[in-house]
Amino acid sequence: MSVPRLLAPFARAESYRTLVHLATAVPLGTAGLVVLVTGWSTTVSLAFTPLVVVVPLAFRAAVGVVAQAEAALARGLLGAEARPPIVPAGRGLWDRARKAVTDGAFWRQQAYLALRWLIGFPLAVGELSLIGGSLGALALPVYYPWSDLQIASDWHVDTLPRALAFVPAGALGLLAAAHVLRPLRRLWRSLAESLLSSDAVAMDVSPEVASHRRRRALAVHAGAFGGLAFLFIVIWALTSRGYFWPAWPVVALALPLAIHGWAVLLEERPAVSRTLRATPTLAVHEGVSAALFLFFVAVWALGSRGYFWPVWPLLGLAIPLGIHAVVVFARRSESGELTRRIRTLEQTRAGAVDVQDEELRRIERDLHDGAQARLVALGMSIGLAEQKLRTDPHGAQELLAEARKGAHEALEELRDLARGIHPPVLTDRGLGAAIATLADRSVLPVTVDVELTERPPAVVETAAYFVVAEALANAAKHSLATSVTVRIRRSAGTLGVEVADDGRGGADAGGHGLTGLRQRVEALDGTLSISSPEGGPTTLMAELPCAS
Amino acid sequence: MRVVIAEDLALLRDGLMRLLRDNGFDVVDAVGDGDALVHAVAREHPDIAIVDIRLPPTFRDEGLRAALELRARAPETAVLVVSQYVEHSYATELLADGRGGVGYLLKDRIMNVDDFVDAVRRVGSGGTAIDPDVVAQLFSRRRSEPVDRLTVREREVLALMAEGRSNAAIAERLVLTVGAVEKHVANILAKLRLAPSQSDHRRVLAVLAYLQGE
């Protein structure tokens, strides 16, 4: 290696930056460790109180702050592409806590903080000691008279040659310290980039790859667990073989493995949460609670085995789990309600469309058979009259009178048709007047009892009108009733329409007219019911929602 | 007789104008909405305003509202409301002030030109013209015992009285002598316990009020 290449690291600014980054592991690594230890000990000690929902939020925030600082350092000093993602927002405390905990970035940031202390701290101490020692050795010829460095009990650095003998060692140490900076830089840069950047890359992977990764991670975890357990047992076997202490670390390590395994199982087999009739989150909660309880039972079994104290953490775990379950089931019944509602709406909308379609066809038929035909006849009468005008004025006059009668009949028919589509008086004067007109037109004596302080919405008025019209027509046609009562009341957001006759009953609720009426009412979210026992009386009731 | 017409459909407005002019009326203005009608009446002081019930902008009962406004603001002008449909409650609103010079007819009646022209003249000179359909509605509404006790002929006379026709007109319509009609009228008023009245319009009001059950 040429001399310039040997000395090159000293000329590179990045070397010094890397050195600074290494040195910051001492304060920041310690800060990270404090956050991790505090966070985890608080989480575990509050695990079976409701506060366990809040703690992860604070923990997540603290980790986020340190991770942002670390990322800024890594960017500035190592040129790493490290941009920690924004902590995901959520709706409500529970959702935020859930999102915080399930956010992969949170766990990767924790890993980075842990590594920063576990590797970074010793590396910093080692590197700084090496540099300090090497510089000291290089400078020894200058300050040896004052240092009184003692290497062995009878070998002091008290002469210049002796001091000079340290210089090569110092130079070598300094060279080594300089040359390890580059690999260290690479190491931390890749760690920062993989652990502190957002997981946009991870999100792009296909479900198969993600599943494969999850299984592999679990396998590694399980393998590490097995290896450690084996190691503890070997150590125990090789040493005292007395009290079987490896049970403790094995139980302690089994808890995270169990939780990890449960989480992967739920992810891989959605059927499991379905069997438990739970949401994925609730299933995780259940598994974690069960694992914690089993953990406490194991601790109790390994320990005194006296008073069964795990009953208390059981209680502590059961309460939040119970609350969670209640929330989930309440929400589920709410969504079940919504599903039913959507189904009803689909049906009633289809019914409304049918009604409308049928109405349009009826109107077309009426126009075709009625007014149009009459106008054709009218035109013919006038044409004939025109012909006869000179030869037979008297005949022409008769034809014209006939034509006028035809025009009058066509008008009557159009008027009835228009009234069947939408009665003008309903628009002009409201439901009360329109019902009164209906009652007047009915062949049966009708008592009208309408009490309305203000007009309901137009669609509700129209529906109520046609309910009454159809009911009165049915009563006149089939019931053999002697009187009918129409009662309309508005109460608490509904318009109640009741048409009762004193006839012979036995109305067919599935009949054509009533089905159309029901569809009309249901399209407005209302209900139509009919009571018509054989022998009478018949009562038709419609409830129409009308927000006031 | 000076006439103002309020009708938004040009076809009908022009037809009505021609019909009235051919029959010796002086159509001084023809307008398309309620506000214009009120202005035209204030300017022209016609004897009668013929008003379509449905006018812009709402196409609901604009014409009726304008007619009621005219009744209050221009009492010297008679009002004849015409419509594609009739409701007895509208007739009640028009007759509410108790004054004559008011009419309410289906547009169909225009086709029977002589009858329509007669109605316009009657209303224009302070009388009443109520559509037979309105009267029929009222008859079906009032199924009381006194009405049931009337003879068929008496009911025919009662209906024509309610329409606002004079005894002479009733006699002509039913091919009776005026004396016979007078006898029928006296019988009807007695059976319904209504006081005899001097003017035709008073008689109409009394009969209509009776039929409405008031």
C-alpha cells in the first residue's frame, strides 16, 4: 500500500465526520437506552392497567424524537438517506396506540437505538481510546520527562530512545484508527438507512414475499430462542448442576416468542381470528393477554408456589380485554345494523323504481287510449262539419256540438290523469285540503281528521295523499263499508296516516294496489301495515318519516 | 263591457280575446302574470278581469292570489277565475268577502260560448258564476237529510241557483215558466230553512254556505 493511500483517510473530511458520529454514540446511545429501558419497564409494569393504552403513545413519541435526532446526525455526518416516517395518526386513543405499536418503523427505530448503545457505545470508547493512546504514544518523546510512564515495574520511559520506541506503535495505532473509520461509516450508514427510513420499500413487497419474510423472521426468532435455551442448559450442565436456573431465562424469552408466534399466526391464518369471532386487533390482544397470564403462572410455578398471586394480573389483563371486546362487539352490532339497513334500502329503491316505471306505463296507456283517441275523433268531427257546412248546415251544427262535447270529455280525462299524477290542490293548499277533496269525491261518507301545524315535505305529502286515495278507492270498491275515517297526525318526526272503514274486511295485503302503495311508502323509509280480519273492519296505517 | 285577460298561454289568450271581441266585449289588455294583471287593472279600471288560476312564476295558484288581491284593491272590477281544474275550497276563498261580481269556472266552459259569454256578462254586472263541478262537489259533500228530501227537479233548480243563475235563466234552462221556478225556489228555501233573498248573489252565497255545511 502506497504512502498516500495509507494517509488518505486523514485527508478526508468524512473520516472526521465519522469520528464525530461515533463519539455521539456515548451521549445519544445512552439517551436511547434510557428511553428504551424506561419505555419497556413502564409498559410491562402497567401492562394490566388501562394506562397500557397511553404508555405506548408516550413511548412511541420519545423513541420518535431520539430517532429523528439520530437520523439527522446520520444524514449530516454519514450522508445516510435516513428519514424516519411521521408517526401515523389515528382516530381516538385506542386507534393511535394500536397504530403506534403495529407501525414497523417503531420497532426498527428501537432496534437502531439499542444497537447504537450495544455496538455504538463500545465502538466509540474503543476508537476514541485507540486514537487517544496513539496520539499519546506519538507525542511521548515530547512529554516523557513529565509523564513518568511506567510500563513494567522496572521499565520506565525515562529516556528519549525509550520514548521514541513508542512512536511507531502510536503511528500504527493512529493508522488503524483512521482506516477502521470507513467500514464503520458504511456499517452505521447502512444501519441508519435500513432502520431509520420509512418503510415505503417494505410496503411494495407482494403479499407472498411479506408472508415469507414473516415466517423466516419467526423461524430465526424461534431458532435463537432454542439456541439460547440450549446454551443456558449446557452452561448449567457444565457448572453446578444444582438449582435449575435456566428455567428463568427460558420462560422470560418464551414470552416474546409466544407473542411473536401468535401475531404471525394471525397474520398468516385470518381464519383464526374469525374462529375467535374477533377483529385482528382483538385477537392480538387476547393472545398477548393469554401469553402474559401463562408467563405469570410459569413464574409462580418456578417460584414460591404459595399464594396464587397471578390471579391479580389475570384480573388486570381481563378488564382491558373485556372492555376491548365489548367495544368490538358493540361496533360489530352497529355494522350489522348498517348492513341490514343497506339491504332494506336496496329493496325499497328497487320497489320505488318499479312503482315509477309502472306509473309511467299507466300514464302512457291512459293518454293513448283516452285523450289522444278523443282528439282524433274530435278532429274527424270537425273535418266532417267542414264538409257539410255548405250542403247541410244543420248537420254541421250537430257535428260541431258533438266535437265540443268530445273536447270536453278529453279535458275531463286529462284532468283526471293529471290529478292521478299529482293533484294540483295538494301543491297549492296542502294535505288537509287535498284529503278533503278526496273525501268529497268518494262515494262513501268520509270523516276527515287532519291535524297539521305545518306542511310536511312535498314527497311525504304526496305519499300520504296516495295512501289515502288508494285506501278510499279500495274501501269503495271492495269493503261494502258505510263510512270511512281518515286520520292524519304528525308526531316526533313521523307522519301517521290511518284509514279505517267499517266494512267486511278480508283485504288482500299482497294485492296489486297495496303492493304498489307499500313500495311507494317504503321508498320514503316508511312502513305500511294493514289490519283486515274477515268480517272487518279494515284499517290501513302508514308511518312516513318526515324530519321537521 | 271592458275586459282584462290574464292568461300565460298565448294560444288560449289569443283565442279568448277573439271570442270575447266577437261577442261585443272590449278587451283592453291581455297580460301573462299576476303582477301585470294588478297593474293593468289599476290602469284600465275594467269592468271584469278574467284570470287563469295557474300563472308564472310558481304555476300554482298565482292567479287566485292575484284575483283575491283585486277583490281587495279594486272592488269595482269583477273577477272571473278560470282553471283546468276546480276545487270547491277555492270557490269558498273567492266568495269569502260576501260581495258579488265573482266567478269561478272550468276552462272547458269556454267551449260553450253562449253560456260562457252569459257568465262573463253576469259576473261583470255584479252577479255570480260558480262552475257546475264545484256545485256537484258540494252536493256530494252535503248528504244531509234536508237535501235528500228535495225532489229531483228541486235539486236541479238548487244546483242552478248555486251556479248563480237567475230565475229567468233557470226557467229557460229547465224549460219551465218563471212562475214554476219561483215556486220551486220557495219550496227549496223552506225545506232548507233558508231566508228568501232579494239579489241573486245573496241567494248564491246562502245556498253555497248551506251546502258547505256552515
